Amino acid sequence: MKLPNTVINFHVIQNSRWMEEILRVLLRFYNMVSAKDVERFYFGGLDLKNACHITVDDGDISVYTHLFPLIKKYNIPISIYVSPMAVMTGRNFWFQEIDGYDLKLFLGYYNKKYKQKHVFEGKYQVYALVKSLQLKEIHQLIVGYKHAYGIPDKPRRCMTLEQLLELKASGLVDIGAHTMHHPILRNESLATVREEIQQSIEKLGEVLGEEIKYFAYPNGVPVIDFGNREMDVLRDCGIKLAFSTQAKSFTVNDHPLSVPRRGITKGGPMFVLAKLALGDKWEALKRLLKGKQEPDFRLGKEGNGNSQ
């Protein structure tokens, strides 16, 4: 079966058995390649066919407990994108804190704080509203909600530095930056964007003892989450590849600072294979079957902020 070159993105690996089933299907139909291979594809003329590269954002502990043993078993190269702040301090990202919240209650608190009257339409709507805020506003919103309802901090979600270094030592894992605090960069000032990007690259390079060449945008939808401003900052920082979450195949026509990726969160092996085989038609089919997605809410200016 001929399939388009694809970068796949994961966040949390729910269980090892599901992950192994997905990997075995990918190994059957794709040539698994590394981030260095993708770099050579864009800059060195490397010809890739039926190629698949696996990325993982945020550095969730499940990467170490569930995915790492499997890539060693099957000798599969991957790249992961982490915040040195999260790795060093154990502090969770804002979206890890609100995971599992009663989103109707959370929306009610949001409405009260911002004097809005949004009617609950589901998870995508609530997350779109939050993602229209600047990072400092998001933190204030969550802190206020926790205080109002007596909600404690969540346990640590990310890997430790020791675990990250073990992944690096395997030779199978390239490690890239993912900002310090996971803001939606397009919402922030240029000074904040530079600080978030530069510090994440520099500090990650210090703890790993190597040059950081790769980056993944938080949330990662082109235009909505980042644009030319962010790409210029990354270029100035020496980044070679930056990954978006634009759901399409990668080709030589892409900008290397906006490499597309397809996200996978659930579904059996055949579902995942069908999704990948449909290629660029998948997103249109998903909207037809499931209705509005998070970017649709944000493009519709559902929120309090400057996401446009």
C-alpha cells in the first residue's frame, strides 16, 4: 500500500497494549524514520517514500512508562518536545491542571469572571475559550477556580530529568523544545514569545548537553497559534525543524519551520490506518461526521482575547 509521508503526533499514551498495536501496524505499512531523516529530507535532498516519523508533545510520564519500552523493543526512532521548566520543577502545564474538570462548572466560572453568557457546547468550546487568553490570564483563571471550589493541584504529570536523559541515552529519541510554559504564542507579546522560545531552547540545551535543533509549537495550528513572527524567532535561535499540528502529509513544499503532523489519541489499528490512508481528506470527513472542532470555535471568535 502506498501511503503519503506522515508525521504522527501523540500526547498521552493511555496504555501499552494499544500503543503496541498501533506501532505494529505502522511498522507493517511505513518506513519509520527519525527527526534527522526528516531534516535531511528538507535540507539534504533525502528521498523519503512511505515514511512515518513519530513525535510526542509535552513529555508526559506515559512516554517513559508506556512508549519507551516499545520503541526499544521494535527499534523505532521518535522525537519528543518538552519544557525544561516542567522537567526540572515538576510543575504541570495549565491544560494538564484542568484535565478532568467539570467543564460546565468551569465555563460558569469563566462566564462570571469575564461577564460572558456562553452556553455550554462541549469540551472543544471551553478549551477554545481558554486558548483565546494570554498565559497570565489562563493561570489567574485556574487559580481562581481552584480557590472558589477547593480544588487541589494535580500530581506531577511530566517525566523527570533523569528519565529524559535515559531516553536521550538510548539513541532512539531526539529531544526538542516546546516553550517554557506552553502559551498560545500568537496571543502573546513579541517579548514574551522570544522569552518563551529562547529560554526553552537554551535551558533544554544546557540540561541535555547538546544543541537543540527541533521545536514543536504549543497547540500548533498555523495562523491561529503561530505565524511568521514565531517562525522568525525560531530561525534566529537556530532551529532547523518546527512542527505544527496542521493535519496533512509532509512534502518538500512545506516550510521546514511549519512541518505538518497528524494527531492520534485513540482508535484501533485499522481506524488509525484508515485515518492515515485518507490523508488530507480526513479533517473534512471528521467535521462532516462530528461537527465543529476546536479550531472552528476559535476561528469563530468564541472567547475573550486576541486569538486572531
